Amino acid sequence: MSSTYAIAVHGGAGAVPRAALTPEREARYREGLERALDAGYALLEGGGSSLDAVTTAVRILEDDPLFNAGHGAALTRDGAAELDAAIMDGRQLRAGAVASVRHVRNPIELARRVMEKSRHVLLVGAGAEEFALEEKFQLVPNLYFRTAERVEQLEAEQRGARVSDLVPSTRGTVGAVARDTAGNLAAATSTGGMTNKRPGRVGDSPIIGAGTYAKNGVCAVSATGHGEYFIRAVAAHHVCTAVEYRGLSLEQAVREVLQVLSGMGGDGGLIAVDRDGVPVMQFSTDGMFRGARDAGGRREIAVY
């Protein structure tokens, strides 16, 4: 049994012009990341599981209106929030995911329940919400997810203005990856998707192997960026197979997949942790809200 443990979180990657990110606003993003990171880390430090750590970190980010997941999610072209999330347990390659849910306050909690209490991996829309009701989840009105800022972004996009605003509005996603003291790896990702997306559009976050993947002894990965490209490149799984079968270091594998995505015309970022608990956080965009902590004393929060 190894005592090395680590966690990394992200709050989305995208066009975040430095000039637009005021010091006050950047401080608020950092606080949000810090809360999620520290809560997940505290669980690991106390001997808790990597699954609990990533669930907790992502739930905190879903509740923070600054990030594009849960409360404060990006809106569809009809002005509604449609949420996607996934979680994966590297120990037995178990996974759970939900997509296009409109009334589940914390989609990551429902994704985990799909993994643990159903015989399925992915539930969508009304079927996912029926399962949530059966599991005694409290549903919330869709208006709960809307914020004035997201409405403003949607209107700007529909007017044809480029939304290169303060938040990676079209590319934001939140995620966490962790390794616990028992060596188990886990990954979790949650998102509101793209601003002005067509209703029913599902990105890479809830697609196992695209935006989320974990396998013990190899790595755990959570992605953020232009989802369609991450799906086509099976990005998260690509990283793990490059490490497992080709002997690349996790850093080399992440860099390689970002190059593959760039070659296709897509950009974004990935956070990952290897079997030894070493976190990697890389991106091909202007910035990525991110943070990492490990048992060796590393504690880092960054945007650019």
C-alpha cells in the first residue's frame, strides 16, 4: 500500500484575455478553485477514497456560479441549462454519466449514483431525471442554474458578438482527478456545455474515454475544451493508452493529445494524475483555471 495521494482540479479552459480578468475577479476564481481543491485534498489526507475526493471537488465547483457547471451553467439557444457529468473509478473501470439533465442540482452526484446503483453507464434527459426521482434526489427548477451573466453571454452570442469575455463561456467545464492512499485513481467532469448550443447537444464530458477516464496503475484524466474534437480524438482514453501501451510519461501523453486536437482544429486542456500520484495540467488555450495538491507539499492554483 502506498501513502502517496494527490488531487488536481480544473474550472475550464478557453479565451480568457488577461485584460478582461480583473484582479478581484481572478481572486474569486482562485478562491473557488481553492475551496474545491482543499476539500478534496482533506478527504485524501484523512485516508478517504479518490472517488469521494473528486465527487466533492466537482460538487463544490458545480455550486459556484463562476464556473460553467451546475449553478451558473452556459445556456442553450433556447435559454435553458442542459447539464452533463461523468465519473469513473479506476479500480474496476466502473463509470457513471448523465447528459442533458435540466433539474438535477448536482449532476456529478447523479452520475455517481448511475455508476453505483444502476446497471447502466449513461442516462440522458427524462430517463436520467426519472432515475434521480427514484433515488430521492431533490430536483430544482431550471431557473436555478441561470445567472444574469450567462443570460448576457447568450444574448451577446445571438447578436453575433464574440463571447471572448471574462469566463471561458463556450468552453468551460469543471473536473477533478485524484489518487488516494490505496493507489486508486478516479476522475470526474461536469459541464453546462457551450453557450448557444442546440438543445440536446452533448459534449465530451459525459462520454467515457473522451472527456473523462481513469484506470488504476495508469492514470486518471478530466478534459475541458471544444468537446466535439475531444470526442473524435477519444482524448482521455488516448492519454491513458499512450502511457500504458507506449510507455510515454503522462506529461508526454497529454502534450501529444493536445497536438492531435490542434491538428484537427480543436483546443482545450487536460488535467491528469499518474499511478504515482504526480499531477499534470496542460492546455493549448490562453488559459485554464486549475489547481493541484499532493502529499509532497505541492499546492498550486493558476489561470495562465
